[in-house]
Amino acid sequence: MNPRLLSLETDPPANATEVFEAAPEDAGRRLDVVVAGRVPRLSRSRVAQLAEAGLVAVDGIVRKPAFRLRAGQTVRVEIPPPPRTELRPESIPLRVVYEDADLVVVDKPPGLTVHPGPGHPSGTLVNALLARAAAPRPDGVNRDRGRGRRPPAAGGTAQRAVSAAAGEVEGGLAPVGDAVRPGIVHRLDKDTSGLLVVAKTEGAYRSLAAQLRARTMVRMYLALVRGRVARDHGTIRAPVGRHPSHRTRQAVSERGRPAVTHYRVLERFRDSTWLQCRLETGRTHQIRVHMAHMGHPVLGDPVYGRARVPDLERQALHAARLEFSHPSTATRLVCTAPVPEDMARLLARLRSAASDPCRAASPPRVAARHRGRRGGGEQQ
């Protein structure tokens, strides 16, 4: 194994450059706002830092963050590389649902951050996976060597809910993507539990990322939301972007990126609803933002719901099903993760408190379709 993969000690690459032309709708808008919208990996505050450092130019002239653009002007942004990064393996227990030489699917517990970042330099899923890759097998062979176990090459759908025993399979993490996110194809919020796939090879990473972009990777969530959702199923189409004043939050906004969430009611209680949600797009906090904007915030959500729920220390949101095509064999893999204990206890309490069967009170089965309207709202 290349030892650099375990520590991720990387030499800083050259500056990245983003160049674009201001669109007609950008006329009169602040430079930092437009750049943050056109370069999603940069926050508005980061753009402002780059501009103050002389790394943002308009028509070849360095400009300040508050500069007002005109349509047709050329914006050039120089993005310095991140500082030299070192990640260390950490022994953190993981529930592995499926694993082979190309990828690993993990049932992430609530409270575990996916990758290092501000405020979370260690103790993340990435640190745990690096330790798993380095751990010796019972026969003394590291997981990064050998062929590993693959799903069958035959066509059709292979139902996978397999717990891989320690030492059964091999593989490190793909040396692709951000330096602190090796092999991470998609993410879950720290306090959202459930399934996440991580690539071990560059080929697997590119295949899985392409499936995400093509929306052929199925990501199904279970959520408990406040209030009784009126419709049995529906689709929310409302753009999601960074909140205009709270930079750590997202919001439905006409300036956001397109976002689509499909939902279906599984069970209704006195003042809450058990939902299944399927992501068509994967914006930051998408389900939490869409449900809150619909008037049914996820129970326990400290950011978009605000109301505390007894015996629940986080939002009641769980990534329960993940379906994708295997990068090497094209076999369709379907992984599932059971409802975690904290959400199961809350469900049991809600069911016991119900005085009559909730399904009997369900309205007629009429699909709802929620579309974004001007100003960032939805037709309810």
C-alpha cells in the first residue's frame, strides 16, 4: 500500500482558477455574492477573503467584495490550495453494511462527522476508515492487499444487506477528491444517521460520482416530522441555497440551486408524521430545509425545527436505503440500514400515545406537487 494514503500527507497543488462571464441577471449585484453563487465550493465569506487578498479580478482589475458587476464582464478567481494536510487513522467502531475491493458502505451512527473540518479536526468517519484500511487481518495481511470480495457479475438486482466481518475484505480509500475527504462521494450531516458509500479506487469514485450527477443513485430516507402531513405523497421542487444572513444555514431561495425531494407518508400520529423521503438532488440540508419550508420540520432539528423532543438529541432523520450500480460489475446493489434505537424509541412512544389507528384518518390518496415560486416559496 502507498503509505501516503493513510496519512494523506499531500504536497500543495498549484492555484486553481475559475473564470466566468457575468450574466445579465448579475448586473448590479455584489461581486462576492455572484462568485459564491457561480462557484459553489466557495462561501461568500471565503470569496471576500480572496478578494481582499487581491485574488479576484474583473476585466483584469482586482476588485473588492462589494464591487457591483455589469453584464458581460469577465470574472477571474484565483483559489489557493489548502495547506498541507495530515489525517491519522483512529480506532472508531463502524457498522459496515457492504464492502469489497472497490467500495465500502457504512451505516453511520448519529453524532459522527463524515470528514475533518472546522471544529472537527479528528474523530471522523474518514479517520475510522483509514484505521480500518490499515488494520491487519487475522492472517496478518492488510486489507489494502489482495483482490477482496466482489458482488456476482450476473445481471439483475442483488439485494445487499451484508455485514462484512472484520478482516474479510481489503482496500484503502480512493486518493481522489478533497485532501480531507478521500473517497467521499456524498455526505450525511453529523446528526443524521444511515448509509454512506465511500470509494476505495479512483475508478469507483468516478463511477459513483457520475451516478450521483445522473441521479441514478437512489437515496431513501426515513424522517419523523412535526404535524400531520395532509397528502399521502408528493414532490417538493424548490431551489435551496445558502441563507442570506445565517451563513451556517440553508434556505429555499430563488437564487439557490434546483432541489427536488419526493416524499410518501408511512404513518400518521396525533401531531407528527412518519415519512419516507427520496432525494432526486442532494443539496446541503435538503430534506431538513424542504420539510421546514413545507411547514413540517424534522422532529428534533435544532436548526430548522427549534423545538426539542424528549429523549432525542438530534434530528429524526435516517438514510435507510442506498441503491447504485457497482462500479466494476454493473450489478445493482441495494443496501438497507435499520431504524436506529433513538428513532425507534420515539416511534414506539408515538404509537403508544395514539388513541386510534392513524391510517383510518388518512385523507384521500392525492399526490401533492410543491414548486418554488418567486421569492423562494412553494405552492402548498
